[in-house]
Amino acid sequence: MKTQEDVFATLRQLMSEMFELAPEDITLEANLRQDLDIDSIDAVDLMVRLREITGKRINPEDFKNARTIQDVVDTVYRISAE
């Protein structure tokens, strides 16, 4: 995943498959809990998949303050660039 756009595209595909969400509902501004109904269990599942994809250790603390898809994209991009 070279760019933030790559991260977003991967995240959108992953969330669409994992949580049966319509891809058009997964926007950068979408709130994880309010708009997409992603709870803490879903978030853990998502982190596991992102770790598999990036090959990087993902610390739950990194996502503690993530509220929107943009927050997740920023965090994954930062982690994968390290």
C-alpha cells in the first residue's frame, strides 16, 4: 500500500466483505460506530486482517482514538510506512 488512496481502497474492500457494508457507504468521513455500526469486536477483527495485509504489528492503542475511516486510513498508512 503505497499511498493513502491505496490504503483506503484496501480498507473499503475489506470492510465491505467483512461487515457486508455497501462500498459507497464507506467514505473517508464515515463515522465507524454511528454510520457503519462498527463495534469494538468488529474493530479487533479488522485490526487482525490489517496486520495480515500489512505484515506490521498493529497496536490497539493506535486505533483507540479512531472515529472515522480517515482516521483508520491515516493510522494504517503511518504504520505501513514505518
